[in-house]
Amino acid sequence: MDTVAQPDAPRLAARIVTLLRSETALVRLALSLVALHVIDDNYLQPEPGTSAGDHLASGLVPVAILAAVAYLYPRLRAGARAYTSMTLGALAVIVGVPGVYNIAKGVGAGDDYTGVLAIVAGVVLLAAGPVILWRHRRSGPTRRRTVLRRFLLAVAAVPIALVTLLLVLVPVGFAYVYTHLGQTKTNPELGVPAERVTVTTEDSLELAATYVPSTNRAAVIVYPGATRVDEALMIARHGYGVLLLEPRGQGSSEGDVVRWAGDRDLHAGVEYLQSRADVDDELIGAIGFSIGGEILIEAAAQTEGIRAVVSEGAGVPAGELDGDGLSAAERLLYAPGMAVMTAALTVFQNHGPPPPIVDRIGEIAPRPVFLVYAVPGSGQEDVRQPKYFAAAGEPKAIWKVPGSKHTGGIDARPAEYERRLIAFFDSALLQPPMPTLSSAS
């Protein structure tokens, strides 16, 4: 019986080299490496507490786009191929950044290593663009006409590159990093008696938390907790129980980094405190910082279990359209860019955006709200906080912290910060009925 001759190693290597000399084959290989990382991240090695079914949008949408590009690529003109290759190359590099970051931090998981392959693929795609343009360059009848033509093409490429940057790379790249990177710090060292506890959410995720027992029957959730040790210790000094809650997908908590689902984390924190013998169900407050402060407002609007709300540094939530202070030209690019970002955030988080804060904060009343912010702070907090205050119901208070950086009130004015916050929680939780709070500037 005849046997089929197998190619020897040199011949196989020669075939691979010949294949890689093909532009389409090389680009498709690079796209396949990016798709491999997407599949690995979403389906092969999902985050603890999640399954493939939790990642339908974040996995299927990018893979479908990559497959469509791979199919259509050889049918495009040279200029379109170069543009597509460089655009997807830049996005591929961004997609790999969280993996490299986690590896560098010493917390890399299996799917982070395929993120390194995505970066390699991105570099190949970026480099392919100029090569394609050079190989398919056209010359005019004279040298002067050739130089003029290439100069005009370069000038025309500038606005295309700018629009791509503002409407594709920035919003999509930000959305990906925002949903794949979070705080890695966990198990904060408090220097006071505390318990390491687990808080279970309604969607069955186990969140890591640290709890300082209460001595006055009241308790406060600190969110996110692992990085706000100074504030937690300050509150605990006054007898309050303190739950330093690590958001889903961050620290030692299970789940993906889905910040728009943070209201579920806070609801779980409330239920945990209500289960404790040292805490009165009606004496639970919360303090949130930055994104946590934005999420806290939504969570408090949903449940009366949070009896007092301190939100420090809440600005414009990611993906929320707000063109205040922008010129007409800036707004022309801002609106579609934010629409793309919102769509990308929805895909990567597998979760829709919450309602605008101005539409929700009023529903917290008659429970008290205390807004704290810096100027200029971050995320337009100096612009948005007065709006949130105007939309909030009574009782409410607001404090612009002199000299503070974003969420740095305790550093800028430590004594006044402690006095104001403890007075707020005391009046809201320890001296019912709650009095109306006057605003502060």
C-alpha cells in the first residue's frame, strides 16, 4: 500500500514563509490572534463566578466584526485595506493592555497571556498599513505631479485619522480598558479589629469585604472599600460598623468589571449588614467615591435600606452624554463619540447604562444626601455636583472642599472632613427623625 509522502521540516517552513508573504494571509492570521484572545477571555477562561453565557455580547460582537473584516479584506482597495489594518491594529494593542498590566502587577490569569498575543498581532497590523500604501503607491506623469499627489493624499489623511481617533479609537479603546481594569488591591490593613467576610450578590457573585464591627448599632458601607482605608478608620473611630466592599471583578471579588452593575454590589452589602446582630436594619448608611459615588446614588434610589448617602467626587458617568461647556464644533464630535462609547461599554459589560443621575437622585428623599466635590476635580464633578444638588430632594447638603483633589477631601481638610461627615451620619442614623440639613459651600 502506497503511503503519502509527508513534507519534511524545511519544506514545511518554506510553505509557511510563502504563506506569510501574502498580505491577506498575514492580516487574517493577526486578526485570528485577536479573536483568540477575545474567545479566551470570554468563553475559555472567564472570570471566577461567571460563565460563557454571561458574555454573549462581549464575545460574539467583537468576533463577528473580526470575522467580517477577515472575509471582506481582500475585496477592499489598497487604501481601505491600509486604513482597516491600522485601525484594527491600534485597537488590538489596546485590547492586550489589560493583560500586560495584570501580568506586570503579578495578578495575571491565563487569558492575560493571550492578551500579549493580541498586542503582537496589533503591531503587525499597524506595520502592515504603511507597507500596503507603499507597495500600491502610484506615480504621476512627472516627478512634480507625483510629489503633489502624495502631498495631497497625506493632507486628506489627517482629518480621516482625527475622526477615527475621536470616534473609534478613543471611545472604543477607553470602553475596553474601563471594563477590563480595576483595583487590584485587596484585604486592606486597618490596624483595628476587623473580619474578612464574603458578601453574596443577587446574581450569585461572592464579593470580598472587610468588616469592622459596630459599637453604636449603626454601620456604613465604604465603596469601593479596599483603597479608602483612611475614611473607613475615621468612621470606625466614632463607633460605626464599617463594611469595606470590593466591587465585582476587582480585588478578590468574583465577576467581571461591570461598573454599571455596581448597584447590585451595594444591595448585597446592605443585606449583609442587615444580617448582622451588631447592626440595626434602619441604621445603615453608605459613602461612595468617584465612580462608586455615582453608583451609590443609583443604588440608594432603588432601595430604602440605605438610610444616608455620602457621594464624593461623582461626575459625568462614563457613557453619559453631556455637552455642557462645549462649543458647537466640539459638540459635533462629542455626541457621536459618546454614543459610540456607550455602545461599546454596553457590549463589553454585557449590561446597559443606568439612568442619568439627575433623574434618580431625587428619589432618595426623604433620606438625606451629602455631596462632596473638588474643583476642578475629575469627570466634570465641579460642573455636575451643583446639578445633582439641585435635583436632590430634602434633606441635602453639599460641600466644595477647598484645595482638594478628586476624592481627596480627607487629605485637604482632614479635621473639617471628619467633623462634617460624622455630623451627617450622626444626624441621619443616630438621631431620628432626620432633620433637614442646610447646604454648605
